Amino acid sequence: MDITIFGSGYVGLVTATCFADAGNDVVCVDVDAQRVETLRRGECPFYEPGLAELVKINHAEGRLRFTTDAAEGVKHGQFQFIAVGTPPGEDGSADLKYVLQVANTIGQHMTEHRVIITKSTVPVGTCDKVRAQLASALAARNAEIEFDVVSNPEFLKEGAAIADFTRPDRIVIGVDSDRAEKLMRALYEPFNHNHDRLISMDVRSSELTKYAANALLATKISFMNELANLSEKVGADIENVRIGIGSDPRIGYHFIYAGCGYGGSCFPKDVKALVHTAQQAGIKPSILSAVEEVNERQKTVLFSRINAHFGGNLKGKTIAVWGLSFKPKTDDIREATSRVLMEALWDAGAIVKAYDPVAMHEIQKVYGDRADLKLCDSAEQAVDGADALTIVTEWKQFRSPNFARIAKLLKQPVIFDGRNLYDPELMQRMGFTYVSIGRQPITTEA
Ligand code: UDX
């Protein structure tokens, strides 16, 4: 099938590549000429396991092409995906400028039936706006051409995007015609033929489903983070509580890990946007507001603990930070807790020695060269000569480090663990002062 994808960001590029890999003929349109050049060389502009290889192969075999020419894109695919950004505005609402610009472009150039699919996470009612924009662009040139507008939210997780796309838990489509449903079924057939995972519903429910999913996941995390803070105060261990409650299938083990807060391009933005939608609809978003508030607070927990440990004086102290991306297996640092921590450390006059397996260049892009940030080549180099080690992201390679060496390299054996990677008893035996989340701190005399 012929498919056009507007936007070759995270969702757009994964979608395009996976459709191309299933044998479809895919054209990606992006306004960023530099990004298009990178992709035309068969290179991937960001890190996602397995994606670079698939981009290269499908591009080389001619099933995946990249262009800045929107008219060419409109001409190409019967299926036109809109996967451009919806950045949050000042008030937290999603900015639909780019989505509606694409709708307008499609309306200006289409000459035969098109299915326009919103893949970007967009507020309820956006498909109606897309439809109106298309209708007005067609009316402006006196064209009468049929089209369908479909909501098809994306549920893929960074770090596991290809598997999530090609073996989805569910494919949600919001449609308002049989024709659109049939076409969407045919399009997703390669990823849906063993077991029907396609859930078809009305457009507005589909739009809300995406926000509901992300907001509920974020709620689970904030709930556990609140309970973690309580556990510390009442002498409990959140890890035991987690195992105790997760065994109930109604609760489940997933997404109940306490930590130093959630980040990324989705949860923070989507919770804010849903708060805004609720307020606009005249509903007080009590739970959603609390989820956000708890997370903002949780992102400051590591700093508070480090600061308290050093008696409120971090001037001239060197803190090693392991893990900068918002989660493992990605170089994405959007809304990452590492940034909140590093910025607070700098404000307090501390020096940061940072290490991440893949996100170093992203941090460099955001913060540039500064005297109080040392980007290190290895995890051990980061701890060398530091006053304490802080773990922000649970990359696999941080799970079983050489503790004896770390104790030697640090000025004092102190670890602040934002992801509960280590066994407190082991830390005690190894002579570390070990502060984690929702557990009792281990304090050892220096
Ligand atoms: C999320 C949704 O999972 C995905 O379905 C949607 O399409 C996009 O948003 P993603 O942003 O890639 O995906 O990250 P995810 O794996 O969900 O993690 C989000 C954040 O929550 C991370 O910062 C992670 O560290 C944190 N987290 C996750 C916890 O703190 N505890 C947990 O138990 C799980």
C-alpha cells in the first residue's frame, strides 16, 4: 500500500519504518531539511534499538523515502498519517498548529480519496478540527473530493518501539465510516493477522483512550511514589509493599516501581493536557492534578537527600550522576529527572560528573560546555574523585557494578539511588551509606 507520514520524529519514523518493513511503499515528509538529509543517508537521527538498521535496509531497498516536498507526499499515499509534534502551550494544552497545517496542506493538494490519520497524541475533538480544516482547504479551491479522518493513537514505548509497533497489545482506531474501518483493517493486517487486536470505536473515545492510558500509568507511578515517601516515615520498605500488592492481578506488577519521578515526552505532557481538557469541560481534575504535583515533588527528592547529607552545603562538592536519559535504552532527555537534579546541584554550587551510555550528546546539546559539568567516558570515570554517586536512570550496566572499586574511587562511599537498584543489606556489608527511595537508609560511619 502507499503510505505518507508527515513528521519523522519518534512516532512518525517508527511508524514509517515498520510499515515499510512490512512491504508497503512509504514516503516521509518533514519540514526539517537537515533531518531529511540525515535520513536520506540511511541514518537515524535519534537512538532507538534496532531502528537504525531497519531505516537503512528499507531506505536502500526503496520502500522508505524522505522528502521536504509536502505536495509529493499528498500525491503519494492513500493513507496520510499526521505524526507531527503537539508541544504543550503555556497553559498545558496541546498546540495543534502543526497538525492543522498538515491538514491544510493535504486539503490543498489532494486530487483523490485520502484517509487522514492522526497519530500524534491530540486532544479530544482534534479530528473534528482536522476535518474542518480539510473541508475549508478543499472549498477554497472548489474541489469536491471525498476523505476520511481517523484517530489512531500510538502506544509504543521508547526503547521498545519496534516490538511495540509490530507486536502491539492493541491497535485502536476511531472511525466514523465503514469505509474507513475497512481500509484501516487492511492497512494493519500484517501486524494483526494471528490474533485480532484491532479495537474500533468512535473518534472521540479513541482520542481520549490515549490520554486515559498514559494518565493511568502516570497515576500508578505517582501513587507508588507517595507510598514510598510514607514507607520511609513509618519504617516500611516500598519494595516489599510493591511485591505484596502486585500479586493481586487487579493491581498487577507493571508500573508500580517507586523512583525519582517519571519523565519523557509523553507522561508529563499528556497529564498536563488532560488536566487542561478536564478544566475546559468544567470538571475538576483532582486526581490528575495530584499525579502531576506528586511527580514534580518526586523529581526533587534526590537533590533534597544529597543536600541534607552534606549539611546543606554543596559548594565545591562533586556529585557523580549515572543515567541522564528519562529511562534506559533511549537517548531522550525530555523532562528527565537528571536535568532537575543537575540544575539544582549547580544552583547549590556543586560540580556534576555525568555518565550515560547513549545520552551524552543530548546533554551536551542542551547545556553546552560549562565548568561545573564534566561529561565522562565511563561510569567509573564519573565516580573517580566524586563526593557521592547518584543513580537516576536504571540502565542495565549499572545493576551490578564493581562496588569495591567504586568505594575506592569515591571520596566517601555514599550512594543516592533513585531507582532502588541495590540490595540495602549488600550495601551495608560493602560499607556504603546508601539512600534509596521508600526504604530505610543505610548509614555507615566513615
Ligand atoms: C509512555 C507509554 O508507556 C507509552 O504507551 C506511550 O505511547 C508513550 O508514553 P515512554 O514515554 O516511552 O512511554 O516511557 P515509559 O516506559 O512508559 O516510562 C515513562 C516514565 O515512567 C519513565 O521516566 C520511567 O522511569 C517511569 N516509570 C515507569 C517509573 O518511575 N516507574 C514505573 O513503574 C514505570
